[in-house]
Amino acid sequence: MIPRYLINFDSEKLSQSTSDLLIIGSGVAGLSVALRASKFCQITLLTKSELGEATTRYAQGGIAAAVGEGDSPEYHLKDTMEAGDGLCDPRAVRILVEEGPARLRELIDFGAHFDLTGNHLSLSLEGGHSRPRVAHARGDATGREVELALVNAVRKNPQVETHENIFVLDLLTHQDRCIGAIAFEPFGAKFRLFIAKAVILAAGGMGQLFKVTTNPSISTGDGIAMSYRAGAEIVDLEFIQFHPTALYEDGNPRFLITEAIRGEGAVLRDIRGQRFMDGVHPLADLAPRDVVVRQMVKVMKANSNDHLYLDATVIPLDNLKKNFPTIYQKCLQAGIDISKDLIPVAPAAHYMSGGVRTDLNGRTNLPGLYACGEVACTGIHGANRLASNSLLEGLVLSKRISDVLNQDLAELSLKLTEMAVSHSSPKRGKTVGLEQERRKLQETMTNKVGVIRSRKSLEEAAKIVESMKDVLDIQFNSVDGFELQNMILLAKLIIRAALMREESRGTHYREDFPKVDDTKWRKRIVFKDTEQGMRV
Ligand code: FAD
Ligand code: SIN
């Protein structure tokens, strides 16, 4: 049994704030919901970082939407479904592709500047897309433009009260309803309660579970872990997307080299300079990410090497400087002139396709809890997300959530002040080497639960993670400790899902079951914690 809450507490002894709506997270999802919902309710927004520091900020390629000449939502739907390898929910994908163009235009009206060619949006091509469809800003700095435009608007909005550098530990539940969250303020080591009529979870992804990732340090899977503890349904956790081209360098996170650079003509080469994607897939270097990454791993293994090369030298220098200014500069600082030199790259954990299960309006199975963005799983991405569909999903779902929320809040009659919650479970107070345990977990996930898996590697991983289970009983007083607890829980769930799915589909590749098995596995794995333990 996993403890329901990370700490023991009594709500009557902690300071409490109340609002209509509590939002956890300040990336594209959280900020977009905040701006929309601020028209009809009063909001508290919590973020464990500073406003502006979220995965969203690092997005490079852009936002996919069928706005180009000759494109249509039907083509976008087809590409998304193909990348998703038989597991996308077609209703969710239709919503994404049909509502996407309007949400992109609203973002532009709202103050985000996207690159233009003449009077039209400049659109680039990325893996798995049948035509150029990806709108971008300042070349490869799309995320920064989007995040800052939204942050500026939120800062000016008197209906949104923001709290930065505050870590949400757990969702509070009372009589099977989500009524807020318990949070930790590291400066002063204080616990606080935030009570609300509804909670929007927009806490992003979990790349930091891996030793090599493109995700910033905030991406430790807290949102999925706290939802699971609170009784929300969690789905599709075995589908973790690895990006083919992270700069091969020391440290974590690793800097991303956008797929859009391959859309401009860059190609992958092995250690001897040979191309290796021709003949593997009709789209060659622009095949869906899972296909490219698997081939990269095979080539690296055959050459006993841990990196390959991206060759962008065919792209004219002025194009590189204009469309990829961040990458150009970052590589130059690392001593690589991308107009002349090959760029050393390796795959890195990049995106969680699964997450907290929601309906088409972001509602979870737990009344009062909604989820949006990477933490959520609407069924749009299936077994493999199509490039640049993630920011779009955040924009589209945030509008749908705020539409239903308006109605849900109006129908709700809750007396927020009358709800008392407490938790007490045996705590062993033991300490552990946090950094060492985190590294052990990250290495285990990369080496045994990475791009290529097998029963053997997954069972080995399960054993290592099981040996860390005592950490879940410790009462920590630090963000690092809480994050480690969330990462261990999430790793357990991911490994369990990956062991169960005895087939290969999308980003989940089992070398002991190398084929898609539609008869047994055209279905999704859903986990829910109950008083009797995990229900699958
Ligand atoms: P995030 O932007 O990650 O925000 C999560 C928020 O939750 C943060 O504010 C964080 O501080 C907060 N939070 C988390 N845990 C807690 C906690 N315990 N307590 C309080 N706050 C918490 N997608 C695209 O569509 N196009 C791209 O071009 C693209 N490029 C990418 C490039 C990189 C390098 C990476 C890593 C991803 C890229 N993606 C891209 C994916 C996309 O950026 C993310 O999926 C998306 O930004 C997620 O947005 P979000 O709002 O759900 O989460
Ligand atoms: C990239 O720019 O290659 C990343 C795009 C994405 O992850 O959607």
C-alpha cells in the first residue's frame, strides 16, 4: 500500500486560503486556463518554480495547426492518428485538429508574435507530418514567446493570485471530491492548505525520471503521482516519447536540437558519416520519432557508440541563423559551428503521452479535479505523440475546460470553510542520500525502461525500484525528498504498465514482443489506487 499523503497533517492546524479555482502549474496549460477562467471566477495559481520557468518555455519547433494553403484538419487528423499507432481516441484528435487553428489565432491576437512569410504564417515541417504545418516564433524560440506572452497577461490580471516557488505535495480530497491541495513553502519550511471549489492540475511531465532528458528540472512527474494517490485514473504510462536529437553533452537536461532542422534538410549520420534512415521508413529522417529513435539505438549498438551525428551543413548559413538562432548560438558556445560541423546527438526522454485520464473536457474521474496539458491524457496522442501537438493540446483543452468549469462552478454549492481533512500514517523518519537515490533511479529508468525494453530489463528495473520503497514512508521536509517519492511511485507505475503490455506499439518497444498485437492489445492500461490496492 502506498501512503495516501506524503506527510501527516491536520487541516485545522495549518494556514488555509480559499478561492474558487486552484491551478497547479504555470506552463501553457495552467496559464491558459487561468486567463480564460479569470473572466468568471477568482483564481489561485501555484507553481514550484518561478512564473515563466516551465517546460513550455523550452519548446522549439512550434505549434502544429492546419492553417496552411492546401492543408486541412483531415490531413492533420490522419497524421496524428498514424503517429499514435492505433491507440488515439479519434474523437479527441478531431477536437484537437478542428479547434486548433482558432486557438492558435487567439494566441496571436493575444500578443504572441509568430514568424511570417509575407502576410502568412511561416510553417515548418516536422517528423510524421505530411506537409509543413508547424507555426513557430523567433525561429526556434516558440516556447519562450508563448510562455512569456501568457505570463505577462497573467501578471496583469487582478483575478489571478500567483504563488511562486511553492511545491504542491498532494491533492486534498473530502468525501470523494477534490477540494484543494496541500503545499510546501521551502523558504520557511511551512505547509499550507489551498482550498477551492475546483482544481486544475497542469503540472507537466516527468522527463527527470531518466538520466538523459530534454525536460527541465521541474519535470519530476509530481502531478501524476499526487493524482494517483488521490484516486484519479492514470493511463498509458508505458508510452514515453524519446526525442532523437538532444545535443550529446554532459549533464541533465540536455539541450534539444529541434526536429524542424531536419524539416529544412538536415540528416542523421552514423559515426562513419553514413546516412542510416533511408529505406527504414518512407519519410526517412522525418519518420515519426519512435521509428527514428529505435533505428538510432540499433545503429549506436552496432557501432558500440553512445551518440550519432546530425548534419545540418546543407542548410545555408543565413537560413540557420534566421530559423535556428538559439541552436546556432548554443552549439557555437560548445565549439560546434553547425554550418560546417556535424552535431553530436543522442536520444533523450522527452514527453509523457500518458497521464491523468480525462474526458474530452478535461474532467477526471475525481469530482472537482480537472487536468490539462502534458500531465493529462485525453487520448489525443495514443502510443506516440505527433511532433508539435503538445502546445496545441494545452491551448485547445484549456478552452474546453474553462467552458465546462463555468457551468460546473455555477452548479456547485460547497461550503469551503466546513471541510476538515487530516492524515496520519506510520512514518519512519529515516533519511536517505537523496542525490544518490535519484541518480540510481534515473540510471535504472534509462538503462532498463528506455527506448528498447524486455521482460528481463523491466523485471530488473522493478526489483531496483522495489528496493527503494522505504523512501515512500519517510516524512521529508524538502522538495528534493518529495520529488524523489513522486519519482519512485511513478517509476513503479511505468514499469508495471510496460511489463503488462506484451507487444510493441508506438514508443513502447519490447524486444521480446517486437510486433503490434491488435487482437490482445488494442486497448489501454488504466491504473487506480483503491483501499484494496491498485486496480488495473
Ligand atoms: P509545463 O510547461 O511543464 O508546466 C508545468 C508547470 O507545473 C510548471 O510551472 C511547474 O513548475 C509546475 N509544477 C510541476 N510540479 C509542481 C508541483 N509539485 N507543485 C507546484 N507546481 C508544479 N511541444 C510542442 O507542441 N512543440 C514544441 O516545439 C515542443 N518543443 C519542446 C522542446 C523541449 C526541449 C521540451 C522539453 C518539450 C517540448 N515540447 C514541445 C513539449 C511541450 O513543451 C510540453 O509538453 C508542454 O510545454 C507542457 O506544457 P504544460 O503546461 O502541460 O507543462
Ligand atoms: C522539436 O522541436 O523537435 C520538439 C517538438 C515537440 O516535441 O513537439
